Amino acid sequence: MSLIERIHKERLLRILSVVVALIFLQTLFFKFTGASESVAIFTELGMEPWGRIGSGVAELIVSVLVLIPKRRWIGAVFGLGLMIGAVGAHLFVIGIEREGDGGLLFFLAVLCAVICSVLVWADREKLTQVLRTFATK
């Protein structure tokens, strides 16, 4: 891969990282202030308040990690895990549409999962290296 291609790839990955971080960060207001929508979702999941606050803290950590290029893969792996949980919750417990949002929360969870998957794939060599290190111990 040429230098220009690497620069374009890194620029795209930074943009994707910012998008996923912004999506995660905008949800923190609702989770940390105990907004009625957020409380209702986590009550229905049987995880209020610890699930709401815990997922908010996890999303804050993911938001920071994905913005650090050398730690992006860690944030992306954890972000993907969080979003698999969120998508599963929407599909099997709380429903795709919430309080007349037209499925926006579900769509954002799917979008974050896709972006995190792309980030994990882009940094798969780092992940593979870490997994090999643990496998040899």
C-alpha cells in the first residue's frame, strides 16, 4: 500500500472513530441525567439504574479509546460488544421503535456496530498479535 493510500485509509478510520465516539457521547447525557426515556429502557431490561450507569461509563471509555489511534482496536472491540448487546435488547426485549423515535436508537446501535466492526477489521493485526501473545502463555 502506497503512502497516499495509507494516509487516506487512516483519515477514513479517524472519521469513523469520531462518528462512533460522537454517537456514544451524545447518549451519555440521557444515561447520566436519568432521562425518562433511558430509565424506561433499562427498567424494561431489569437493569435500572446500574445497567444504565454502567453502560454509560463503558460507552465513555469506548469513546475515548476509539479516538486514540494505538488503542482504537480496544475501543472498537468493546464498542462492538456493547452494540451487539444493544441490538439484541432491541430485537428481543424492548422493540425496534421506542417512544415514537421511528427506530432511531436501534439504527444508531446498528450503525455503531458496523463502524466498530470496520475499525476492528482495519486493526485486526494488532488484535491478532495480542491474541497470539495470550495463547502462548
